[in-house]
Amino acid sequence: MPANLLIVESPSKAKTLQKYLGKDFQILASYGHVRGLVRKSGSVDPEKDFKMKYQVIEKNKKHVDAICDAVEAADHVYLASDPDREGEAISWHIMEILKAKKLISPEKTFKRVVFHEITETAVLHAVANPRDIDFNLVNAQQARSALDYLVGFNLSPLLWRKVRTGLSAGRVQSPALRLICEREIEIRAFNPQEYWSIHLDTKKGRSKVAAKLTTWQGKKLDQFDIPNEAEQTTILNGLAGKDAVVHSVEKKKKSRSPAAPFTTSTLQQEAVRKLGFTTDRAMRTAQQLYEGINLGGETVGLITYMRTDSVALSNDALAEIRGYISEHFEKEYLPKDAIAYKNKAKNAQEAHEAVRPTSIHRTPESVKTFLSPEQFKLYQMIWKRTLSCQMTSAKFDTVAVDIAVGGPENLFRATGQTLVFPGFIAVYQEDADDVDDDEDEARLPVMTEGDALPVEKIFGEQHFTQPPPRFTEASLVKSLEEFGIGRPSTYASIIFTLKDREYVILDKKRFTPTDTGEVVNKFLSEHFTQYVDYNFTAKLEDKLDEISNGSREWIPVLDEFWLKFHKQVEEKQALSRAEATHEAMDEDCPKCGKHKLSIRLGRRGRFISCSSYPECDYTRNIGDDPNAAPLEPEVVPDRTCPKCESPLHIKLGRYGKFIGCSAYPKCKHIEPLEKPKDTGIECPECHKGSLIERKSRYGKLFYSCNTYPDCKYATWNPPVAEACPQCKWPIMTIKVTKRRGTEKVCPQKECGYSEVLIPPPEKEPK
């Protein structure tokens, strides 16, 4: 066995490092976290200085055992988990496991190594310069874990009792939900305001010119100075038949600077805007690029570590980038000095550099054949952003022309700009959310003061003010960063949790809170105001940063938080479910006439009911006309319930229409409205039922046994009544992918047999 053992998190990273370090090193992977808090109450004990009970994660037990066996045989152990707080904590956890197994001895050395890029130079330098575990980083991560545990294991059970079982609340998840819910409240409360604008269509020579009225009768116009159609008609009448003359021409020069290289946050935002990725997909793809790609025999990490809030670039990287610009672009594209960027984050930490290619000479086109389409798109974006950040500014000539109609007291303005030198725009341009059309991009013909222009058309346009837009994933990440909620590396998991818990839905790539999300947010905002407060969450993050740099102790931070939080949780135990989920209305029940109506949360969302329910069973949907006659239930003809023989009704559930017993809740018989399509293929597991076509809760087709729940066999791909030639499983399935085309595959993962039926179409040559 080699005398040197190096432990990393990822197995794919292990393969890359083995090539760099050679046969003198054994490389093993921990497969991420090795220990976690015991998932039950009492795993963090505030009475004993927040002592934590850890256990080895079950799925990683065999990897931990392999590491322990290798440590016994090694002389030098290098802990090379990721270069952040989480990675530091993983190294510490490994040491704690080794200590418990009495595998640490004076004859062995245990050191921490850190590298921010997986290249041979960086790895060899890190191994040659090891250090001890940084306990400030470990304590900061432990404090974060303890805080998240204390909030989750105390607030979530309260939500189960007061709102609905299965709900959860989190320290950073809940303020993020509040952002989305408050934006929805703003949109609902928004009252659009009417206003008008007046426009002039003219031309100079053959070139058309569009201008907007900015001054009327000597007064500069504000947005709402033309409030209605009557006012715009008055102005149009006053301008009718008047001549147009160029009153003034103002020319300026403008420049636009390149954007800073990527941080975790800006990488996620641009991947959402430019590439249509989710934040989770962006981070997964970035992880693959960081851990290493096989480039035809050489495995190398293509980008630096992707969890960072730094915008700095190393001197070596700057020299390489400037050299590339000098070699491939004209001298005007290279600034005199390297451009330095400043962090916008209040307390940037954890990584030394921005996200960048490990070598700018590794162009996207040169590695394209070794990358998946997703990997190529993301690498190309990172490469271009990094290159452009060290290029000169783009230069524009701007012009503003004031056109007088009927005298200098009535001025229309036309604006435009011309790109005279592209600079960094030749490589990359940053996208933005919710940007209005930029009228300045128009090119104007040459005009001089005194030029007479024809009046082709003067017309008014009606406008209404718009509510603030709902959040996209990109704009939500931007807001989370601005408010200091969570860390950039947690944004993807925050968004995933909100969607997974069905607190929000994505509609046209914008977040809308569900009824459940709004009720949870209302409960937390009213009863735990401080803990969903943006400033409170940001200040807590600052304290964690201070723990990580050694300027604050972690136990007092937890103690200060817990004393107030625990007291508040205990006080809220006395709340009734009605107080938590019901919203009183100032409307009498039309059925009993004795009680008021209230908005409450049901299994299918919020609805209106009598506050005396179940004494009075009046209900209606939110938004229904209260004066409309109640709809009669739709009865299924010629059929009765097979369980109790009551009439069957067609009902509407959270996933669409279904057939249910009219005697509900005494009888809970339900069945699908449409009979599932039967494939006629015998179930390969129970051999009693047949496989039928079903739809998942998200509308995706899958195939399962019609004897469910007795038999729970299911497969996503369409089945074929043909046994696998390799493992003899009774069925095969048809799988279609862009990369491999149409193939027949065995549904048994351990088998892995596949047979290409139709190859993918060949790419057209460029």
C-alpha cells in the first residue's frame, strides 16, 4: 500500500488527482459528508453548550470503512475536502471518526491541503504546503448546522400542529419565502395608473426618426402630466398643422465597462438568464467542470472552485489573460493595466478567486468535443466572461435631438447611439432581468440645428403603470444576496426546497406562492417576525462570518439566539389551529346567517367557509360570486359507489378532476376520471397485473402495475414485451435521448444492457 493517503469528497475528483500524484499516493473519496446530526430531537443540546450528537451517514458507511482501512496502512494522511467551511468541517469529521476508532497515532501525520483549481501545478503546490485544520471554519460550520437544526426541529413540528403535517420552516428558507409572498401581496394591491405619451414620426432624407414629446407650452413633462385621453386630445389639437424644425443637437461620448468575473451568485444569475438553466442545474454542471473532464487522455479541472464570493483573479491568471488578449486582439482591446474589481459582498470569504477557467488558452471550441451540451454552454459563458473582464470599455457616440413643433415651447426628443468601438462587447455582454427596450440603441441620421423636417404623424399612446414583476430564479438570487440571506452556495438548495415543499410554483419561469406557502409565510411573519426579518437573517450571517475569521466565539452566538427563540416557540404552543390558518372576513354566512365567513386552508388550497364549520357546512372558492347559486354536483350516470352504493360525483382535486363517493368523508372511495391505457404487458414483478399508463403529479407519463398498491412496480420508459437477452428480465423499455438516439434498454439498473434502435441524427458541419 502507498505510504501517502489523500482523501477528497468526490470520486470523479479522485480519478483526476491520481494521475497528478502518481503511485506514491492512494486517493479515496468520502462521497461528500461522512457524519450528520442524528435526525431526532435532542441532537443539539443547549443545556450542555450545544453539544451535538453525530452519526455516520448510512449511505457513506462503506466509504468511511474504506478510509479507515487505508489510514491504518498509511504514514501520511492528507485531508483534501473542498476549500470552504463545509469542506473544512468534513475533514474535521473524518478526524473525529479516526479518533473514535483509535487510528490516530504519533507515528502518522494528518494534514489539511487546499486547492481552488484541479490542475497539476495547483495540486502539487497544495500537497507540498499542507496546514492544520482551521477550527474557526469548523466552528462556523457547526454553528450554522446547529442553528438550522434548532430552527427546523422546533418550528416545523409547530407548523404540523397549527397548520398542516409535512410542512417545514428553515432559517434561510423562510425569509426567502417571505420575499416571494410580499412581492405577490404588492402585485395584488397594485392599482394601475393611466398616463399618455405623445409621439412624432418624421424623417431626414430616407431615414425615419421617432421622437417623444418632452416639453409642452414651455413646461417639461413628467410621466403623469398627460393623465387621460382628453388631455392628449387637447395637446394633439394644439400641435395639428404645425411645422417641425430641429431646435438643438447634443452629442456626447459614452463608455460601458465590462462586468466583473463570476462569483457563485452572478454565475447562477447569468446561467438562468442566458442559458435557461435552473440554479441547481448550473451548480451541478459547474461542479463537473471543476472536478475534471477527460480531454482525450488528460483529465483536468476546467474551472476554479465554483463556491466563492470573490471577484479577484490571481496574478498568474491576469498575466495569462492579458497575454491571450494581446495575442488574439488588436492592441486597443488591452487596457494599459490589469483591471481590479472590488467585492460587493459585505464579508467576502471562503475562496481566493472568482470562478474562472483554469487556463484561458483552453478555449471553448478546443474542448467542445469532450463536453456535454450543458457543460459546453456553461464553460463557454465562464470563459467569455473571464476574458472580457480584462478588456477595454466599449465606446459609444450618443446624440439627443430636440425637434420644435409650432415653436421652441413644444419640444420632441429623439435619442440614439452608435457603437464606435466594441471593446469587451466583442466577447461578452451581461444580461439583466426585466429591462425595458432601450430607445438609445436607435441610430439617427445626421441632423443640424434649423433643419426643417416633415411631420408625417403625431399621435398619442395610452399606458398603464405596471406592478413589480414576480421573481425569476435569477432576480431572487440577486435579492437574496442584496439582503444577505444565506450564502451564495446555499441559494440553489433554498430554491429547490421552496419548490419541493410546494410553497411556490414556477409559472412562465417566475415564482408564485401557493396557498400553503402564503399561509406558512403569514404564520411565521405574524408569530415569528424577528426570525423571518431580512436584517436579522443578514446579521446572523455576519456573525457566522466573524466566527469563521476568529473574531467571535460560536457558543455565545448560539446561546443568544436560542434563549429568545425557545421562549417564543413555547409561547406559541397555545395558539389554536384556527388562529394560525383562518383569516376572518367581514361577511355573514349566506346559509346560516348567524356567523361570519372566514378564509381557511384546505387540502386543495385556501377557500371560504362558515366560521362555525362543521356546524354549518357552507363553502365556496375564493373569487367566486357570493350571490351566485351554488353549483349542483356532477353525478356519474348509471353507477354507484362500489363500497357503500352512494351516488358517485365528479370532483375537482389538486391534480385535476376525479370520481369520488358522494358520502365523503364517511366513505373515501375515489378513482380516476379517465380509465388508464392498458399496455397489455404482464407486470414483470408480481406476474398478476398488467402495466398501465399513468401520469405523475407533475404530468409526466410513467408505467405501473394496475394492482397498485398491492404491487408497486413502475418504470418511466414505455415497456416492451421482450425479455432482456443479458439478465432475462421479462420486459425491456424504449428510451429516447438526444445523445444516444432511440434505444432498447433493460430497466434493471444493475444489468445495464442497451441496444441502439435509431442512432441520433448527425450534426451538420459548420
